[in-house]
Amino acid sequence: MVRPQKMLEGELGTKEKDYIKTPTPALLREISVIRSTLDSLLTQDTENKIRFVRQKLYEHGDKPGKYLAYLAEKRADSQSIATITDSDGNHLYENKLISDAFKKFYTNLYASELPNDAPKLMENFFCKIELPTISEEQRSLLNAPITKEEIMFAIKNLQNGKAPGPDGFCSEFYKEFHGLILEPLRDMFNHSFSNDQLPQTLREANISLILKKGKCPESCSSYRPISLLNVDRKLLSKILATRLEDSLPLIVKGDQTGFIKGRKSCNNVRQLLNVIQAYQQSAVDGLVLPLDAEKAFDHVEWSYLLFALNKFGLGDNFIKWVKVLYDDPQAAVLTNGLRSNSFSIHRGTRQGCPLSPLLFALVMEPLAEAIRVTPAIQGLLIGDVHHKISLYADDVLIFISSPETSITSLINIIELFSEFSGYKINLTKSEAMPLGSLHSVPNTSPPFPFKWSPSGFMYLGIFVTPKFQQMYKANFVPLFDTIRQDLERWNSLPISWLGRISLLKMNILPRLLYPIQMIPVLLSNKVIKGVNGWLSSFIWSKRKPRLKMAILQLPSSMGGLDLPNIRFYQWCAHLCYISDWITNDDSSIWLDIETSLSKYPLHDLLFFRSFKSVEDHCNNPVTLNTLKVWRSVQRFLGRSKLTSALTPILNNPDFSPGLLDAGFNFWLNKGIRRLNDLFADKILLSFEQMVEKYRLPKQDFFRFLQVRHYILKRCGRTFGDMQKQYLYVIVLEQSN
């Protein structure tokens, strides 16, 4: 259609010029015929496009996917970059000049600044810390030759629909033709390893720019660079990342959770909230410092990276692979449809490479360890543990007391580390929130360098306030306002009620889930009812609902449509923390703090009959909210009035002898901790059987009678319902 249209437009232009020179009736009739033909052609084309849009809407409008996301997204300003201010302060408007400005910016950004004495600086830094190394078995797995099975696994795990690299081959191509390319890929990888360099195409990348939220669009530094790598290079990185991810938890300590297998960012937030709660009434001066790093991923010096990998004992072959990946890489910047000339990269870990986040965790670990072991940096003592640092990739939290002396030592260590690693913090953007009795800016020498933020700060997408009671207002109220605005805007979308449910699952649910998982705040029944009302109004286009929300929220196997149930998601988020209580997971960086804030073990609090008894022994709202969820789920399952077989004997407010008689401590040492320890084959043991099994002295007969009376009063002689710990078993299974 394009060609006939251009031909007609060209012919029409020629005829009109001729008519201007020599106007005749015949020429006018020819012009009218051409115009009529062109109008018919354009009308037909428009009708076809409308038909195509309707067909696409019919096929994809009700399904979660890119098309539905496109319909729902708020039309932002054009992704094109209209103007850029260069390093000299000049405003550039031409696409070529804008492209050259970005090329110059990233050429400078990725230029190494490693000093000549870097090797000596690194040796001096590392001699003061002791880093763990991986075992011989792990090292042999890391350094083994690449196999076709590993390449096939990496191909299967490629994400579809991703932008290709400079060679134009997408992941779907590799999946479709994997049978033909497995062996050539393996041979190419082995050849690259032998020659210490990747082929030219694997070293190339396009840099796509994404404007950071709230940043000035006229500054080159306001854009996040995403490296669009060729898929074959991604496959190699993915193979190495898959090998490394199993070893990382053994050499990177638990307070670093970013991109480490089995660790979650919500643990960082829960740790922070518990720290704040622990110092709510403390007389100690404390500070929480969220550090703002300057382009942390882009500034990593490769010499330091390789030095650190060697200190962790990752093996010669693995380190050689990293050298091969970072040998003479090239990049070009994409702006306004233009691709700049290629330039060399001399530092940084590429955002978009599967291996980069794991390498960055190893880059940060020596700094974290130096902070941990430096006595002059005094952390926050909670219970028997000093808490100094919490990391999620480059998001670093520092906990310190005695800020007058600790801050100077902290800055000295970071500056020393910065000299050879490339890691730098922006002191003026890094914040400080006071804890305990600290209410004014500390007197430090040099002067206090951080931004004073007594009202809170943003951390991992959550606004953290000094009082737990303010967390709901600071995080959920703005979120709900945004959701209501979006639902109102989407009301006019030409999609069915099924498509609206798909949109809620795809867009609204993730936005709700993140703060629900991160913040242990309980949404009230009133709030949940209000949110369900907004969702229902959107689903039915502000008309009377045809089906109840409870029916829509049922699983599809029960006749529902799997509409998200916010209450259930909130329950699940809290039950995940309870699994850590039950298993006493050492890797949970918040667990020791939360345990120290309770008079009794957290596990025992689950089985207190009265919630008032719980509140008498624990006033931490983080813990109390999780316990409220446990009780709500028990009521939902119809088990709230049943006595648990796991009810503790010692320190049980419902069993007063366990509180008053210290002799029950002897039972604890003998392994008699809970009610189920008095049963065998679902039958209550006699005292003679207890003596034989646990070697109890005869004088404990009265204590046995006290416990037996409690059991008979609550449960009867057999396990019965007491044994059926349905919720407990589910939580325990999920944690395993």
C-alpha cells in the first residue's frame, strides 16, 4: 500500500504544478480523479488499521502481557532526548551532537582511575582482614571446562522478548536452533579461553539509556546505562554465574543479601525496623547511615576485582574467564535512533550481564569485612551482638554508636578502599537518622559530613521512619492514592471484566505485594475492605457487581478467577518470617535482634493461649503484628481454641507452675520442653515411663502430676486434635 500511495502522491504533486502553470479543465479532472483514488486508498488503509487494532484488542486485551501493559501505562513524555548539557555547559539540540556528548561522558565514566601504587594499597588493606575461601570441591566445579549441558541449561533459561545486542540475534533464535549451535558455541568458548580473548562481536555492546526517576533529563549522568549484550556473551556469563551462585553464600556473610541465593531484601528492612525499635527508649547515642554510592557498578576497577577474586580462592580458570570477559570490551550509546561510534571500556561491571551482580557482591565484601572488624567503628549492641552493617548490593546501611569517633574511622576506611576499588560515596547525599538519645548533629572532626534526616529516609523503595507507627502513613497512604488514580484512569479502557482482572494481577498486585512483604504493618479490615471496593468498582466499570469478590478470589479450580486476596497475601508475608522463628535460621540477620526484644523465645510465643500474655512479654510491634497474623490464620482454619502439642512447659503463662518452679529447668535439660514430650504413640506417658525415658528423679512426681493435670484439662489423654498442627507443618515445610 505504501508504494501506490507514494506513486499517487508524486503524480498528484506533478499534476498540481502543471495546473498552476497551465490550468485546463482536463487537468483539473485528472487531479480530481487522483485525489479521489488517493482518498479511497487512505480510507481503506485506515479501516484496515482499525480492524487490526480491534483484532489485536480481541486477542490480547484480556490476557496479561505487553499489549495490556501498553494500554494501561501512563503516557509519559517521549523517550527521545531533546537536549543535553555537555561538560562545558553548552545546550546541544542536534541528534549527532547529543550522541557525541553521551559517548564522551561514558568514555570518561569507564576510564580507569587506578593509581600506580594500587597493588601496594590493596595488599595493605587486605592484610588487616581475613576473608573466607571456597572448598576444593567447589573450586573444582567452578574451574571445570564448559559443557554442552551447561550451555543448553543457559539457553533454556533465556528470557524471551528481550532486546538483542549489536548482532541482532535474540534469545528466541538460540532456543529455536539450539541443536545446531550447541557444539559451535562450546568450541568458540573453548577457543576464546585458550586465546585469552573473546571474538570481536562478543566484546561489543549497545548502551540503552533509561532516565532515572526525578532526575534532570538534560544531564548525561541522569540516565541509567543498560548494556544490551549479544546473547552468546550472555550465555557465557550465565554459565559462570550459575557456577558461582552456589559458592557465594559461603564466602559472603549474611548481612549482604543482594543477589545472593536464598537471601531476601525484606530481611534488611526487618533488621532495620528491629534496630530502630530496640533503640526507641535507649540512652545510647546511635545513628543509621544509608550511604549513597556514586555509580557503584560503573566505577569498579578491574585490577581490584581480579585481586579480590584471587583472595576468595575462586581458582585460576574461573578468574581467567573473568579476565576474558573484561578484555577490551567495546560499547556504543543509543540515543534518538542513532548509534554512536564505539569506544573502549576500562572499568565497571556491566548492568545487563548475569554475572555482574555476583561479582559486585564479592567487590563489596572486603569493605564490609573491614568495617565489621575495625574496633574504632562501634556498632549498635543489641543483646549479645554488635550490628554494624547491612548491604543489598550497593545499598549500604551503617549502624554506629559513639558517632564522634566512629564516623571518622568509617570515612577513613571508605576513602582508603576507594583509592584502589573505584567505590566512592557521595557524602552530601548520604543521610543520617538519629537513634536513642541522639537528637542533634554530633560534633565530629572533620565536621559532620552527612545529611541530617531525623524524619526518616528512603531505603530499598521503602520510606523508613523513626517510629514504627508512622510506617503505614509514609508508605501505604501514597501508594493507595496512586492506585486509586490509576484505576480511575483505566476505567475508560475498552477491555472486558476479564481483562480488568488480568490488569489487576499484572499491575496492581506487584505494587501492593512489595510493601506488604517489606513492611510488617497490618492492614486493617477497614483498609482491606476499601481496597477491595476500588478493585470491584474497576472490574465492573462502576456498575453493580455481578459476582461477589469472595467468588472472584477463589482459585480457578473452585470456580473463581484467582483475583488477588490482599488479606491472604499479607498473611503469607508474615508466615514467611514465622518459618525463621521455627527453624531458628542463622542466616536471618534480624532474628537475633527480634529474639532479644522478647522475654521468651519467639517460637514459644506462637503457642500462648492469651494474646495479653504475649503483649506482657513482648512489646515489639514488628513481632506482635506477625503474631496477630498467626492467630488470625488459626481462627480462619478453625483451630484457635485448640491447645498445641508444641505448647512449652517452662515459661508458659497459662501453666503457672512452669513460671514459679525452677525445678522445671531440670526437665528442660533432660529434653522435656513441650507437651508432646510427654506422649508416646499418641498416649500420655505414666510417671514410671517418664522416669525410664528421661531419667527423672522420684521427687519430680508432683511436677508430673501438675503437667498431667494441665494436659488432661486442655487436651485429654491422647493427642487428638492437639497433635494436628496443620499450620505449623505447612510453615515448616515451606521453610525447608
